[in-house]
Amino acid sequence: MRLFFRAAASVFLFLSLSAAMAQQQTVMIGVAAPMSMAPGQSMRDAVQFALEHINHQGLRIDGKSVTLKMFLVDDKNDPNLAVLGARAAVSAGVVGVIGHLSTDTSVAAAKVYSDAGIPQLSPTAAGREFTRQGYQTVFQLLGHSEHAAPYLAETAIKMLRAKRIMLIDNDTSLGRELARNFGTAVTRLGGNLVDTDRINFKSSDFNNAVSKIRNSDADLVFFAGVVPQSSALAARFQQIGLHTQLLLAGGAINPQFPQKSEEYPDGTLVLVQGNPVEKAPDFKRLEKEYRQKYTSPLIPLTWVAYDAVAMLVEAMKRTDSLSPSVLSVALHQMKYSGLSGSISFAADGSRDNPRYTLYRAEQKTWKTLNTLP
């Protein structure tokens, strides 16, 4: 009789565990970025930070308890590797992807995700090309270059009163786009564009650019590039005693932003996506918690990547679904209030009504000047 009860108890326990397991599900969210770069590390850790918060709170979709896990793709900021990484993420069964870091890698991978019906939310790709491909799975959490360029031009002409402007880009999709739109806006505002140059994003040879700056007698240089190249260019300015004003876009912020301006000389201006980072809701508590867990930079990108995860999960809740195609439809319809501000998307997946904050390097730190619009 005891053997009978033991066997019955074992069967009951097995059935109970089986029933519990049937009510649980692990769901993968992809993260695609270069792990050798500080912004890529920040994106990875921001996603993990968000997943931990959501898992701690508990998530139930379609009657099942859901645990979220990260599927990491290190694309080394290379378009070819981005495509391979995207295919790996699709094969792993991710329900959405946060990434990629650059416009070039995001564009390269977009078709893979589109063919699989998987939403791709990029916290950093600001090139207009990203949303011009017509994919309904693409979501751009930054304002694209056609938003940013006019504000940069107005800063140069109306605020800094620049008389002679030189334009340099880093020969990437975003860099070329931003430079072209900036030049058009400068001309429209009656500014004087005295020269242009292009530096490959992998190069540290600034000699030709510096010669052009000197020969053109430019009083302001706008560099459409990102770190670490932008900070290296600024360091070169200081090494040779070049006092030309430097204007930058958000991808140029250094890892210690906004506490330290590092290599950037005082007077450097940078236009950053979103409201002032120090005014983000619950910033002090989240900053403390993040720094206790991670060593990667806590920069505006961190908040945007965190919001990307939160939006994807909110789409799951609203639809009670884990189907990627259903989540894409929901994301198009959402207006979400996140750490980086209010986020909604136009029909092509670009961000509606993005806001920007202008910072200036003063006494080796970044000071907030104003928010646009």
C-alpha cells in the first residue's frame, strides 16, 4: 500500500510540475551591437537592466508566466557581420531586436528582420535611410538627420554667429546625410560654407582636414562623426593650438557625458537627442542602481535602449501576444512615456516630434544650454 501511495504521489508531483512548466515560457529579446565599443556595451547593459526589472516585476502573456532573456549579437559594427548576426537572432527565435548601433549596420540587417516579421528597434541609428526602405518592422527611437540638421545649422548661424563654416563628415550613411542636410540648412539661413572634407570613420589622419580648416580661415567646424574619432579630432585641435569652434551631433558624446567633457575643449557644442539626461524621471535612483551593477557608460543611449525594451514589452501586454508581427503592429500605434521622453512613430517607423538638448563644454564638464524645439 505504501508503494502505491508513493507512486501516486510521484505521479501527482510529476503532473503538477508538468502543468507548472506548461504555464511558463522563456522569451528571447535580441541585442545587436559592437561589444568592443563603449556605446555597444552600454546598449547591452541597458537591455539587461530593463530585462531584470521586468522579470522582477513579473510578466504574464496569454496566461503564461514569461521570463525574458537576452540573445546577444556582437556585429563589430560591420554591415556584413550585422547580416550574419541578424540571421542568428532570427534562428534563435527572438521576438524583437534592440539594435544595431550604427545606421549602416541597422540598414544592412533590416531586411533579415523584415523577412522574418521581427520588430527591430534601434536606440541609436539616426540616418534617414534606416526608415526609407519601407519595412514595417523598423522603429527608429532617435530623430533622424532631417530633424537634427536644421537645429545644428541654427545653432551655428543664429547662436554662435559663425561667419565662415567648414563641414566635415565621417563617410558613413548618417555622416553623409547629416552633412548634406546641415549644408543645405546653412545655405538657406544665409550662412557661408567655406569648405568641406571627408574623413573615413576608421581613420585617425586629420592632417588634410586641419590644413583645410587653416587655409579656409573657418571660425566654426561642424563634424558629422562619432566617438572616438570626434574626440580624437578635438584633441588634435588642442595639440596644434587650433581655436576654431567645434560643433558636434549626439553620436560624438564621450563615455563620461555629462559629468566630464574629456578631450573636448571648452566651448565645444553638442546637440544630443532627448531632454536633459539629468532630468530623466527617477534619474538619481536609477543611476545609482545601474552603476552598482555595470561599468559601461550611463549616457543618453542607455535610457533610449531601456525604453526600447520597455516599449516592446508594453506591446506584448497590450496585445497579450508574443507574435512578432502582432508586436510590430502594436508598436506603430503606441505613444509611450519613457525615461528618454515621449515616444511614438510615424508610418515609416521614424520617431515623431523628437526633442534635442544643446550642451556646451565648460570647465571640463557639459552644461545644458537649451532644449529644442
